[in-house]
Amino acid sequence: MGNSYNKNSQYKNQKISTYADREGQVLTSQFSLSHFVGNLSGRSFVSVTSNQSVYSASRPWSRVSRRRWNDSTLKNPLEASKTAWPVAHKESIFLPEFPIKTDLLQKDFQIQHTIAKGAFGDVYKVKKVSENKEYALKVLSKAKIVNENAVRQVKEEAKIQTACGHHSFIVGAASRWQTKKRIYIVSEYIPGGELLGLIEKYGKLPEEIVKIFVAEIAIAIDFLHNAGVIYRDLKPENILLDADCHIQLIDFGLSKWLSIGSRTTTLCGTLNYMAPEVLSREPYGHAADWWSLGIVTCRMLTGEFPTSFVSAGSKKEHEETTSINDANNEFNNSKKKNSDHFIPKTLPKSADSISNAARGLLMRLLERDPRVRMRNLRQLQQSAFYMNFDIEKLKEKKVSPKELLEQYYPNKEDDNNAYPVPGMDFNMFESMSIS
């Protein structure tokens, strides 16, 4: 026994001395926990001498790791989309804007009927049982979004609506989430329908009502521009009317973060509402939205579009929002077929019956040169059309468009564009085939 103990001790001493000779230093303390942590906390001269790292070195390693994880992950959009648990790629690409929710949230909503149909999915009127309140639910297909390479576009839409949805003339988003196949966005329910329905029903609208609608749209657009957002798809279909007929701007699918004075070159939007600089593939800025406001104003005042080089020689009106490729093809084909009509937009003949102040407003909004075009709320207030008009009262919603509409159209009936979907629930969304 004693001999074996001596042999083992001799072997251990010989092993330690061998390591010492090989490495040139004694390694008997290399497995010390305090030495291990000391090496980790003193990796560089800068980290040791900085106040932050001195504090970090005095903290437990688990706390240091958590703090560094917060700094490197939560402030990095790419890292923020990663999760601690394995997540499928079709879910991770929509994080963190669209969190993964359980069935408990979905069971709180009762689907009533379809409100509208879009490129990536439909919009439904739903009722939240816990609040006894109505909302609009947009259901988007992930497959269509990925196929159209629009993942970034959908995530930007969510960010912009979250940042700007508190404005009184912009629809806010209540919540959003994702499942394996769908994206769900819950927003405020606006009961008055689209401005397009009002234009199509009554043709041209009285100038007193147009003055309110245009001012409210201009207030919303001016707010977006000051917030660093360009809208790029202003049209009557994207303007809803609430219970008191105030406008509510929806659908930020083509919106983009763009600071004041900056330019972008993406060709997108709805052709009959796109500014000349957008169609000619020149760099454009926020003034493009004010051109679109001019088109909307012209439709409200005259019931018609301005003479357009896009639709000249053709009875077809391009009302659908186009992708970049579709817009390119349509623009090139129209330019070839109608080369003789390639002129700036001009007012229709029916504009002769409107007031000089209204005609002057249209000419300033539809100015071909974006540098000369009316492009902010102050210029709108200073125009002859808004002389002695208090826009500040309009911002506070002290003027009621509904009362004016009832005076001009006493037999006005609410349009119902709903498509009933009896017995529909969220399980049916997940089982629906992708067309």
C-alpha cells in the first residue's frame, strides 16, 4: 500500500514537472475558477482600464453576459429577430415586428364579415369579446408576401403605422401577430367606408365639403412628411371616413422612411396618381404625395381625372396599385402607344364650372415641376381657396363634415360593402389554400 502511494505521488509530481518544462511555467493553478474569470475579464487593455469594464469585472460573469447580450442584441435589428428557441425561417423573417402568438389571443376575436380585398389578403370586421369593441383585421398570406419579395415592405408598414398611428387622421394599429401561414394586423374599425364610394355615388362634391376633406388629408400628409415618411399611394381607396365623416388614412404598404430633403427612386404606386417625376424615373421626394393629393382633389371637384398621358387614347383607368415591374412595363407601353399624347396632366373640361380659387389650387398641386409645386400645409393655408378658413379648428375636429353632407344630401344612405362570412374562425384562415 505504501509503495503504491509513493508511486502515485511520484507519478503526479513527474507529470506536473513535465508540463512545467514543456510550457515554461508552472500550471498547477490553471484550473482555478478565480484565475479563469480573471482571464476573461481582462482580455484587453482597453476593457480593463475603462470604467464600464471595471464595473463589469466586479460583477458575476452571468450578469456581464446578460448586459452585453442586451447591448448587442436588442439594438441590432438582425440579432433582435433571433430567438432563444428554434424558430422556423418562415416565422423568424417576420420577427420582431410580428410576434408569434398563441391561440388565446385569436379566440378573443369574433369574425363578422369581409370589408375589403387586397393583394396579399383580405380585411375583415371583427369584434373583440373582452372589450366588446369592433376592429378591422387584415389577414395576409406569408406565401404571397415571400413570393413578391415584400417581407421588408410589410415590416416597414408595421413600423410606420406604429409610429404614426396616434394621429387623429391616421388609422392606428391595435395589435399584430403571426402564425405559420398568416400575418394578422388588428387596427381601428372605420365605419364610414371609402372616400371613393362617396365620389362614385355623387360624382363631384360641393366645394365646401371638398375644402374640409382636402385640408384633413393635407394635415395627415404634412404630419407624415415631418415624421420622415413618404406615403406614395394616396388615392380615394386608401382614405376612409369615420362616424363623423372625418378622413382616416390607411394602408402604409408602399410608405417609406424618408427624411425631409431626401430623394428616392423606387417606381411604385397607382399609375393615375403617380407624379411625373416618379413615372420618368427621376429621384423624387415628398412633393410626389402632394401631386397625388391634386389628383384626388380634382376627382372630388369635377368627378373626373385630369387629362393623363398614361390613360390617353384608352378608356381603361389604372386603379390598381402596381409593383415596380408592372409600373415599368405599363409606363413603357403607354409611352410607345401614345407618344403624341405625352404631355403633362391638364384639368378636364368640367373644371370650367368650379370657382377660380378651386381651379388655382388644382393648378398649384398639379404643377409638373416639384420645386414649384405646392408641397406643405402652410402653402395650402395661404392659398385663395382657404382664405378665412380656420384649419386649427379642423385639427381639433370642431368642424363636422357629416353635418354638411346631410345638408347637401339629406337622403344619404350608408353603403354596405360587406361580404358575410358566417361561422368563420382563425382555423379556417390557416387551412385555406394559397391562390
